[in-house]
Amino acid sequence: MPIPPPPIVVGGETAAGARLAGRIGDGWSAFDDNFEAHLPVYLESLAASGRRREDQRVIVGFQGDWLSDESIADSPWVTAPTETWERWRAAGADGAIVLARTTADVDALVEAAERW
């Protein structure tokens, strides 16, 4: 086993997944459509397990219709990146994952980051 062991972030899309992450994970991730609903479950599980939120990494993911070929150019992560991040940070996220399907999506996100 590597020393130190790598952190394990549990992707929990259900209440059961959020509870599991709170018990055994070094963090938790969920998609934007269920993040806020399951965050209290995750936090309750952390507390019940005697674990501290400060020691965890909480990630919100944005994939949209991941099978689509639609551009993310109109995504709030592109049109208003700072405001979008502030909204999710206030909701309890430490970080975000935004799905980029194409080179144009990556370019749009890079341009948005430059406006940050």
C-alpha cells in the first residue's frame, strides 16, 4: 500500500452513496441535480462517524446530457464562471468537474477561466 494512501472520493448519486462516502470516503462527489438534496445526508453521516467536514473534499459535477454533442458555450460555467462557482461554493462544494466533450468546449472553458 502506498504511504500515504491516496484519498478516495466516493461518487454517491443516491442517499445511500452519500452515507457511504460519509462513513468511509475522504470526500464525496455528486452531480448538480442531486448535490444539494444529498449533502445533508453526507454531512450527517460524517458526524455520525466522528469525522470532520474540514478533512473532506466535496465535489459537484456537471455533465449535462453527456451523450449529446451540444456545445457548453451557453453553460453558466462559460457565461458566468465566477458567479456560478460562488453559487456552488456557497452550497457546500470545494470543487467542480465540468464535462467538456469537444475541443471547442475546452476552448470555451479556458476562455472563461481567463475572465475569472
